[in-house]
Amino acid sequence: MFTVFLALFVFSQSASFIEAVHIPPYLKPCHKSYNFSACAMENANYAIPFLLKGDRKLGLPPFSPMEIPLIEIKGSGDFKVSLINIKVYGLENVKPLVIDVDFEKRKAHVLSTIPTLIIIGEYKIEGHILIFSLNGAGPANLTLTDGLYTYDFEWILVKRHGVDHAKIVKSNFDYKLKHIKYYFKDIIKGDSALSHEPPLVEMVQNSIFR
């Protein structure tokens, strides 16, 4: 999610994309030159603390913590996990590693790392994994450690009030995690012991973080 506002930030670096009057002072512009990536990296690190607080003018809510009403994850067959009313902690520690922008091809690549992301909320799980029938619901706690998060996107320019604006038309988000630790209370309703058996826990984890 944080890659979205990083992407918005990258676009805001060029006055040809948005009207200068709409650029908040913490978004420092960079010229489209050979050192654009270095400039964007430096200014992104400066802007992130401001963006995390939210900005009504940009339509950005607070990101520390980030609140998400619903995330649905569908696996193979009838397997499904819903994360409800979740809060994500740790985005304040995001560090952009790479910001590459090809203005001619209108493509961009953003690579960032976050040491620890903690996700807290409620969950509902249903479906089958092998011979296990899962029908649990309750509190959920996930900890994602040493994550690398990649966001690639392409854009076109559209006219708005006579000014060129960037519109993302294609994007891809990917991630790699060094370690995942999570707690779903009673993923098999009424069988607390089996719900926490390591083999079952690992299968559920692999189904969610494929």
C-alpha cells in the first residue's frame, strides 16, 4: 500500500505532471535529468514522515497506523481468508531502496524495504486444505519481517484543465519476506489444539502468502 503514495510522490517530482500550486511544500521537485533517481530517493525519504500523517489535499489518510476495513485472500478451491478492520503498524520505517523512472517509456520501478510490519485485526477463514475443514473466526496478529516490496507501474498522460496529469494504466505489486509469524485463534472452530498444530499452521501460511 505504501508503494502507492511513493508512486504518487515520484510523479509529483515533475512539474509537467501536476500543477505546482497543488504540490505541498514537503514534496520537493526534481528535474528530469541523469540524477533524477538519486534526487527522488533523497526527497522521498524527506517526504515520507509527512505523508504518513495523511494529507487531505492529496486525499491521503493517515498511514501510521494504516487502517483497512477488509482484505480478502482467495486460495485454491474454496479456501478463503478475510481480514477485517485491520491496522497495519510499521510503515513509518519504510526505506526506499530504488526509484527508477523511464520518462520516455513512461514506466517506473520502486523497491522498498520495511524491517517489521505488524497487522492486527479480526479474521474469518473458511474452506478446505487437504483433509482439514477450516471455519474459524476471531482475533488475528501477523508479523512480517525484513520485507522487500516492489511496485512497477506504467502511466499515460491525460489532460485536465489544460494540464498534463499522470494516470496509472498498468501496475504490479510483489513482495519477498524473510520471516512470517502469525496467530489466528482457532482456525478449526472448537478444536484449539489442532488449530495450532505446526503442519496445519504452515499449510495455512503457505496458502495465504504464496
